[in-house]
Amino acid sequence: MTVGLRLSSLIVILSKEALSMQKPRLMTPGPAPVPEDVLLAMAQPVIHHRSAEAKQNIVESVAGLKQVFKTENEIFILTASGTGAMEAAAVNTVPKGGKALVLNAGWFSARWGKVCQAYGIEAVMLDTEWGQPVDPTRVANALSEHPDTACVMGTLSETSTGTGHPVEAIGKVVAKTDAVFAVDGISGIGAMECHTDAWGIDLLCVGSQKALMLPPGLAFVSVSQKAWKKIDAFDSPSFYFNLKTARKKMVEFDTPYTPAHTLIIGLKVALNRILAEGVENVWARHKRMSDACQAGVQALGLALFSARPAEGLTAFVVPEGVKDSAIRNKLQEKFGIYTVGGQDKLKGKIVRIGHMGYTDELDVISGLAALEMVMAEVGYPVQPGIAVTAAQRVLLSPYKTI
Amino acid sequence: MTVGLRLSSLIVILSKEALSMQKPRLMTPGPAPVPEDVLLAMAQPVIHHRSAEAKQNIVESVAGLKQVFKTENEIFILTASGTGAMEAAAVNTVPKGGKALVLNAGWFSARWGKVCQAYGIEAVMLDTEWGQPVDPTRVANALSEHPDTACVMGTLSETSTGTGHPVEAIGKVVAKTDAVFAVDGISGIGAMECHTDAWGIDLLCVGSQKALMLPPGLAFVSVSQKAWKKIDAFDSPSFYFNLKTARKKMVEFDTPYTPAHTLIIGLKVALNRILAEGVENVWARHKRMSDACQAGVQALGLALFSARPAEGLTAFVVPEGVKDSAIRNKLQEKFGIYTVGGQDKLKGKIVRIGHMGYTDELDVISGLAALEMVMAEVGYPVQPGIAVTAAQRVLLSPYKTI
């Protein structure tokens, strides 16, 4: 038997770009890098999603998620992006015509308002300047003004501005009222300290593609007893995101509709990694990476955008006379580093560097080294090594545990 | 149906080591990191090794290897470590009682002598001080002294000392004689410029786990017409590494014995990566990484061990009063960086940092940043950022193509 020589699949590119190896370095605030063992687990042959094995994967994943989320509440795995979990939280706890208080401080918290609008929920928008943290006192005042609020919708880490919000303090305020507290923890969970139960979060909404170290496709929502009371009080108009339907199926460790269960296989592996490192240690690592990245960026003379930086990403203000796209394109072309710019009114004004999930201190060093070189190339005055050195100083300091 | 809650597979470790994420960073001179798409290709379901698909993989892999090796000669894929390819080269070209000239300048070139010994081949050892390159004039003199030499056995990159040998010049010397030139290119190929045919290499021996970006398990040997004349002149005592048997099977793009064909699937992907980047560009990248790593190490006041550094690794001398194991253990514990120490008489005296294959400039920066921090911790005087800055200066210089 002879096999013909077919060479079509051997790609030979000799362009200018080929000079760079283009090792992909996802430094976006989601998706974040996925560990090799997670990728490999998901590359296994597809099993049936109703098999005992698939159910066991759900059992173990939910048990792991509870430890990561710091909750005893039920957790539901949704096949959706994080926004699906937000929609589930909103549409199951607030009936049409009901009232929600939206802690609006960025592109993603504004999305809570859009979800409410779609379902005829009255959204009271408590606006905070982008980049500033939400003030818990203002939340208390708004709740006094609107005692009929069914749900307060907030954010742990506002991805659009790189801001961490004082969820613990806000939770204390909401806990004193009849309202439930729904928190978008999509880019926050796994990167920032968060105690779902202790902080009074009734509905925690999370996506798979950030610090949980998975590709996108899964969303998670935890539901407190206080939230169940709201949910059981009316018939939610949602079919796909109906939490009562999900609860019925969860008795058998199942999902109402076909789940993205190869992602759940990956989730199990990713959670084992987080639990092996220790949730508190994972938070400490992110704090450290965040501190190092901020120190590096500031050493370059660049201003941080946020007044209270989140720990999974660092947003800096693009300096006068430089184009954000020039910085980001060069980072990508020369070093394979993907970052993101600003959204909506921040377009062109900030650059956001992600450092979450399967990312370590040396990734931050690499990113800063590349940023230095790129900034020099776009004509910004750079003293070589200054950002890296500033970050190293942070990393040489004793490890602070949380 | 109910599924019992089994949590045994959720590993919870809360040891001190768990503080570090331990992202694995292979900076050893082999194995080298394997790209994600190669890992995923190999994670596919196993096909049959005699199927048309498996043969097509051999066809394409050999075509790709010829481009990487810069040869028109036949290439054989062996399921073995690189040493298997060396054994094949030796035992097929030199009969029992025949003579070989071994260019002995390190732990791995000495291995050629051990292979000869095992098969009753007379090995003339041309000793060169470890860390020094082989002198082509001495090779010429030795061949004049031993005109009955059947094979000259040399090394492109001596992994034990981090030395690159002048293979081109040696090749010219050997080409004038009746001897064939066998070269161990295991840690060299893909990392250092090498033109198999133009440089007169009759048998190029390569392993999969270095700059070819695969796990270990495959070895490759290219065979020139001059070599075939030697091979056809006698019956080699080797069964498994018999190149005549391999040649018979290769007519049908097959192998004599079951090949590690999932590795060949990965090889196809890895070769596509190399060819897409461009072989000359891959060499240039390694030259640049090598220059940057050397600059960084020297900026720290550390001496390079080799007088002619290879481009896939950098070996530095452990300074007085510091233990090499302390450096390497801390690199591993704190940053997940695996390096290697010295072998045989270099034990404890050098540290070897690999930068080959699926490794880019920022990996070198990371490695140097970690080395700085670790050296400071073991009590060596370090000015933070100095190694990184020196490396960055190299990386900011214009790209030199080969």
C-alpha cells in the first residue's frame, strides 16, 4: 500500500509577523488562561450528559463551587455566559412591575438595568461615577427612599473600570431590609475575597471564563433561603433561566436542559486546582499580582483609572499623545499579549490588563516588561526596567495571607 | 435516580507550599514546554498505527522534518529517546571492531563512546575541556592519524555544558575523508542554525522533547547517501535500531515496530508551528533569547560556563558560598521554574537554564526576574531589576534574521 504525498496541510508562512512566535498570552479581564490539565480533561471523548458519570461531575463541581464561593446555599450550573446568571437572579426574584435598585457604576452594572428593562422590572439606577466605588451609605439612603425594592443588584468587580466595590459593607445594608442582594461576581470570584454567606449575598452570579480558569460557556448562581422566598412567591416568566425548574432537576444532580458538560469536566479539574492551592491563597495571589501590576504601571508614570482597583485586572489611563490601540496592537504583535481597551465612554481612554485565574506573578512581570518596551516604542518616555523593578519590590515583600 | 455524594476526588491541600500556585515553567534544556495545540492533538482518541491516517501523518511529519533539518536525505522516525537515534547512527555505520572518532567534550558526547563500547566499536576519544568548543583542526589531525575511522561522532549543542560546537567547520573536515559525520542534534536542532546537507552531516540524530516542542518518546535520524554506503556494507547487529529494516518499511510510510503515533500526531502540529514561524525565524528567536539570557546572567555578576554558548540553554557558574540546589529549589518552590544543575564532574558547580522550543522572549525575562529574586534570597548581592533590564536591552535591539 502506498500513500500519496500530500503536503497541503503543511503551512508555510514567511510574512513579517512570522518573526514573532506569537505565544498566546491572554491578559484580558476574561477570558483568562485555561490550565493545560483543564484543556486536556475537556479534550476527552464526550460522554452522555445524563450518565451517572456526568451527574457525579455535577455533584463534585457544586461541592467545589460552594467552597470557592464560601456558601452553604444551593448553586446552579447554567449553560450560558455570566449574563445568563444575572438574568436568572433578576427575573426569578423580581416580578414584572416590581422594583430593583441597580448599583450603576460601569458598563456591566448598567447591564443589570438592561435586564430589568427587558422584563418590565422598574430599575432605580443609583449612579456612581465610573472608576469610583459604590458608597454603602448611598445604598442605605436609596433603600430608605424605596422600601419596596425587591432586589439590590451590585457588582463585586466592575470589569469595565477595574473597580472593586465594597460588597461586604453593602451586604450589611441590604441584609437589614426585605430586599435580596444579587451580586455580579463574574470577574471577581476567585480573584477577590468574597464570603457569599457571611457578606449577605443572596444571589451570586459567576461566569466560567475568568478566575475559575475555564473557557466561557458556563454560569453559576447561588441562591439563599431569603432569595427562595422571593422566587417561590411568583411565577417567573423565564423558561430557560427558571430557578424553580433548575431546583427540581438538581434533586437528581441534573440540569433541565443539555448542559455544556465537557466544560463541567473541566470545571472539576479547575476547582481541584483552586482547592489544592487554597481559596484564601488564591485570593492572596491575586492581591499580590494586583499590587505588583499597579506598582509597575505607576512606576511608568501612568495613572490608575480606578480609585479602588479590583484584584483581577488593572486599568490605566492612556497618556496624552498616545493611542490606546497602538499600545494594545503592539503588545499583541510583538509579544502575543492580548489586553483590552475601554468600553462605551471609556473607549480609547484606558487600557485594561487582566491578571486572573491561571496567571501568576511572573506573568505580571512579563506583561509589565512588554508594556515598558511597547511604551518606549510608541514614543512614551520609559526608563527600561522601572516597571518590572517596582513590581519585583512588591513580590519580594513577605507574603500576606488573607 | 439519585447519585451518592462522593467527595474523595476533591483534593484539599492546605500546606505551606500551597501558597504558591506552582504554574509549571519548564526551563530545563529538555524536556521543553509543549504548546497547547500539540497537547490537545495528542489527547485525541487513539487511531490505529497502520491506518492510512497514521501513514499520512508520517508522510507529512517527514516532509516537515526535512525542512527543519535542511536536508534532502531520508529521515526515520524511531520510537525511542534521542539516545536511540545515536545508537542507530553508530551501530549501522561502524561494524564491530571498526573505528569511530568521538568528539568528547561533555556528558552527552561521552555517551557516543559508551555506545561504541557496548557494540565493540573502537572509540578514539578526542577530548576537549568541558565548556570549550571542539577545535576543527584537532579533528583534522585526528583523522589523519586514524584514516580508518568509519564515523566521526559529534554534537551540535552539548547539553551538559551549554556549549555549541562548530559543526559546519568540522563537517568540512570530515567531508574530505572516507568517514561519515554523525551529529547529536538533540538539544540543538530547532534552537541553533543547522544545515544538515550543506554542512556535511551524514547522520543527524534528534529527539522530540527539546526544540521540536513534543514530549519525549520520538527520535529522528537522517541518513545521507555516503552513510547508506557504510550501512549497506555490513550487517548491523541491531534489531530494533536497524536502519535497513526501517528503510524497507519507509517505502510504505510505515515503521518496523509500533510507533508512538500519538506523538507523531503531535509532531505534525508542532512542525506546522515551526514552519509557520519559519525555520530561520525560529533560529533567530533562540539566538535572541540566548543573548538576552546571557546578558541577564552576566549583569548579575554571574559567569557563563561555556566559552561558546549554545542557543537553547545558558549555563552559569554557581558563585562562591551559594548552593546550586538552594537556587534551583527556590526557583521551583516559589515560581514553579524547573532548571537543572551540573552533571558528573560539574555537579553542584553550574546551573543550566533552558530556553528552547515553545519558549519566548518573555519567558526568558520571567526566568531572569525569578533568578534575581531567588539569588537575593540566598544571600547573593542583587540590585533588583538589573538582569531583566540587561535582557530588555538585548530585546529592544533590532531583530537580526539568520
